[in-house]
Amino acid sequence: MKNCIIASTSTLYGGNYLDYLLPELKLHFKNCKSILFIPYAQPSGLSYDDYTNRVAVAFAELNIAVKGIHEFEDPKAAIEQSEGIFTGGGNTYLLVFQLYKNKVMDALAETIKKGTPYLGSSAGSNICGLTMQTTNDMPIIYPPSFQTLGIVPFNINPHYLDADLQLKHNGETREMRIKEFHFLNSPPVIGLREGSWLAVKGDKITLKGGLYARLFQKNSSPEEIESESDLSNLK
């Protein structure tokens, strides 16, 4: 039975790392004395050790120990034997490249689907969709496939931003980019605004947080989805 928190971001503007999610994480990882952290996305080129230490400081508030997947000789076994898993944000291309390079994409998907509590933020949430094709990140490295975990039956766009009409900016908006995706692809896309997350319990998918999310479907106008909406039948 899947048990996931798929969050748009790890840090709200002006806040500390994971602060806004700590009450949820206390419940989510209540049976875990330790969790496995996957630092492969390396935001701003942060080292695996420094990234893992940042996460460890946050989870110390919950009396949960953190160990990075890079500290294990066998990353596949580390995933399969973990009490809980967190994949952090950064660059989704790099994250997906490393998951395939280390031959753990399938193991991660299967472990999550068997019920190991999972937290993803930003890039770690992007990979919970069918593909990584709705990431906001620059393609700094070429992964062998865009296919990801398929924990939810649609794609995710974390950090979704509405167009700001006050800005003198003629580039594409996030909505336009997602429409470009739908020109060639059919899966629905959920735009998660900062402070929102998806709670996945078995086959039930619920939008959480105090904000609306933006739903994009091919050949349809975008819709606003309110918090606590059930997205389980979205395909």
C-alpha cells in the first residue's frame, strides 16, 4: 500500500528546511527510527555529504536518523531494506541519470509501491509522475530515459508559478510550457504551488495544503483544484 508525501518544495520562502512539513512528517514516518536519503539531485552542486547533513538536521527534530544512499556499497539493497525514504530536490535530469546509473529506479518504485513511507520534494516529487518531462530544470545531463516511478498516474510540475502580469517578461509562462508538453504528450499534469503536496495512501491521491493546484489536461482548459480534492481517478 503506497504511503507517500509528494511535495512541491522542501522550503517555503523565508522558512527553514522542511519546517512547514514537520507536523506531517512526524506522522508519516512515525514508525521509522531512520530514513534513507537520496541526494542525487544535488541542488547548486551541493555534495552528497553536505546535502545529507542538511536533511539530518531537519529530521533530528523528529528524532529520526538519516543516512545517504551514497554511504552504502549496495544502493539497491539500501532502498529495499530502508524504513523510510526521502528524495530531495535539485536537478531532475541529474537525479534521473543517477537513479538509472545506479540501477535503482525499478527498486525504488517497487519499494514505494510495497508501502515503505516515501517523501519527495521538488525533483524528488517530479519523479513520482509517469515521466520527468514536466520538470522546470535545465538538461545538464542526458538520462537514458525520461520514464520515472509512476507512483501517480499523471505528471507533476513542482513549484508551479502563475503568470505575473506586472513583470516585463516576454518569455513563456509555466502554463505555456505545459501546453507545449501536451502538444506531443497526453498525460494530465498537476501544477503544485509552493506549500502544497499530494498525499498518496494506497490508491487514494489527495491534494493537501492551503492552496489550489492547477490541473492541465490535453485539449482542455486548465482547472483550479481545491485542497482536499481526490485525484485518484485522474488519468
